[in-house]
Amino acid sequence: MDRIKKLDHLRNDIRGVLSMVQSVPGVTANKQKLLQIVGDLEECDIQVIELRNSALFRIRTCSNNFREYLDPRSQCSFE
């Protein structure tokens, strides 16, 4: 979670810089670079969230299967 917070702060810092840079004439290359960095960070956030959700889903599935396996009334085999 700390990494996600750091990414949020970094993205907000970059957006702040971007808003200042936009008012300055003749720095379109820098603006494009900053926009690309913000986009990369957002894509990274999405990947982190997807990985976290996938891991949580696997943990829940495994834990449910294991509970079912431990239940003496269950016909489940834990594989």
C-alpha cells in the first residue's frame, strides 16, 4: 500500500508541475514527457491493483477449498 501512496503523491506532484509548465510558452516537449509519465504511472497503478486483486482471489479460493477439504462431510479432494 505504501508504494501505491507514493505513486499517488508522485503523480500529483507531476500534475502540479504540468499545470505550471502549461502556462509557459515553448515547452511542449516537456509537457508531452510529463503527460507520458503520468500515463505510465496510471498504467502501473492499474497493473498493481490487478495483481493485488488476482492474489486476493487466489488466496480466498485456496482458503475456501482448504476449509471444504477439512470438513469431514465434504467429498472434496484438495488438489
